[in-house]
Amino acid sequence: MHSILDYYRLQETDSFWLYWAKELLVALLIFAAFWLLAKFLRYFLTTWVPRFTSFTATDLDDRILLRITPPATLLVVSAGLYFAVKSLPLPEKIHIVASGVLFILTIAILTNIAYRSLDELLAWYAVRLAEKGSSGLDRQILPLVEKLATIFLVGTALIIILKHFNYDILSLVTALGIGSLAIGLAAKDTLANMISGFTLMIDRPFRLGDRIQLTGGQTGDVQDIGLRSTKIKTLDNQLLIIPNSDLCNNLLTNQAFPDLRAKGRINIGVAYGSDVDQVKQLLVTTALEAAEVLPEPPPEAFFTSFGDSALQMALFFWVEDYARLFPTTDRINSLLLNRFNEHGIGIPFPTRAVIMQKD
């Protein structure tokens, strides 16, 4: 009697293991099929697709394709794992947990693909800006855009995952909105400077290295354009840190725009009785003796007004680089003093005649 029962139990056990062996074999075949499909996809993306992208004008598509190929193949493998697990006759709870884990994995892979594409796009654009001689914009805006895009992608992925598991995200979004409003009110000055920083970077009234003059009279070279403030190195080697909102709302002069050329002016008075035409000709020829003075546009001299003690003259000239304007002015002044002495042209100082009248 015992031998017959043992025989039936052995048959049931053998049938059980045979059933599971068949199910596991089917699951393995499904996974193997998707694994082969992933291999084919990798081969197709790395061998055939570049032949078509080689006809495009830029290498951006090739770089993006190279970056997204590994996660794309991993996405196919995860899909095969999902269908393989789904084909197994597991309890419903195990199916729910497995499908949830694989859903999270799929969203993570898709987020990674989007991040890699965006990162490659920003890197390609930064190289283009550098080739065009852009300064400041690629260093400041692009890293910030990448961080904001990363936060957006991660936040979107979390919202999709929470929504998939039937979590109420409305209360979370409301709480984040109220918190953002409170932070904005508390840091309104900082936010104003940050928004002004964005305006400076996009509108670009000045670039790194440009020499600007503020409404207060300070003149200096732009050292750094930050999100909150801009640093300017003055001519006496001091560093001015100015909030971006002040730069956006006030008038300033960019001496390096539209090019580095600068126009200099020298005001000088000559004695009454001097030959005005001779003085103007002497001013022009003396200016051209300075090596830094540009012949085009040529220097110009004008008789501007009758002064109390002298005839007021003005000399205008151009230099190649605004940084050489001050030493060039010094050079021309020294030459003019010598030339006026050689030609007997006086530079009078203010005099006043006092006539004593007797009663």
C-alpha cells in the first residue's frame, strides 16, 4: 500500500517539476529572444544608422546616437525580462511587485536616454559658442540649463512613477508651490539679481574682458558675470562687486563694443594771434607721429571756441585698442608740447589785467 502511494506522489512531483521546467524554458526563450533583439539593435545603431547620419552637416546626431545606444539596448533587455516574468505562473502579488520594479527600471532608462541626449546637445552647443568667440554665456548659462533640465527630468520621472502606483501627487505639487512662493517672497532681492543675471547673459550688453564705465564714473574690465553679481576690475586694480539688478537698471558705457577701437580727444588752448590753420595742421601731423594712432579714420583738429585767455582747439584721433588710449594721449601731449615750442606757438595760462584809475 505504501509503495503505491509513494509511486503516485513521485508522479505528482515529477509532473510539477516538469511543468515548471517548461515554463522556465519558455521564459528563458522569451528573454533570449529580446537579448538577441538588443544585440541586433546595438549592431544596427552602431553600423547602419551612422551611414545615414554621415550625410548631415554636423556630428551632433552621431554623438547623440553613440551616447544613447547602451541605454537603448538595455531598455530592450528590460522589456524582455518583463515579458519573461509575466509568462511565468507566479502569484499575483509577485507579478505586481515584479512589474512595478521593471516599470521603475524602464522609466529610469528613458530618463537616462533623455539626459544623455540633452547633455550631448549642450556640449555641442558650448563648442559652437567657443568657436564663435563667445565668452561668459557658455560658462554660465549652459551648466545652469543642464542642472535645471536634470531636475526637471528627475521630477517628471518621479511624478510618473508615483502616478503609476496611484499616489496622490496633487497635494505634493500644492505643497511645493506654496513652499516656492514662500521662498520667493523671502528671497525676492536674490531672485531679482538672478533674473537680472539671466538678462545680462542673454542680452549680453557686455562680455568677459570688456571695459565698461558705470554711471558713477567707475571704469573697469569685466572679470566675471555671475547669477547674483558681476565682478569688475577697476583700472587701479580694485574689484567691484555689483548686483546684477543695478547693472540692468542703470546706464553704462561699453568701451569694447562694437569693436576694440577707441576715440581719443585732447583739448588745448593756444594764444590769441596764432595762425589757426597752422595749429590745426600741426595737431594732425603730430598725432600721426604716435605709432598707436590709426591713419584710418584720420585724426581731425577743430577750432571749438574763443576762450577767456586762449583759442580753444580740439584734436580727435583713433587707437586700435581702448587699453592703449591713455598712454597714447600721453605720447601725443608730449609731442605737442615740443612741436609748439619749435614753432613758437604759445599755450597761455589765464591772465587778468587790473587797471587802476585815479579820480
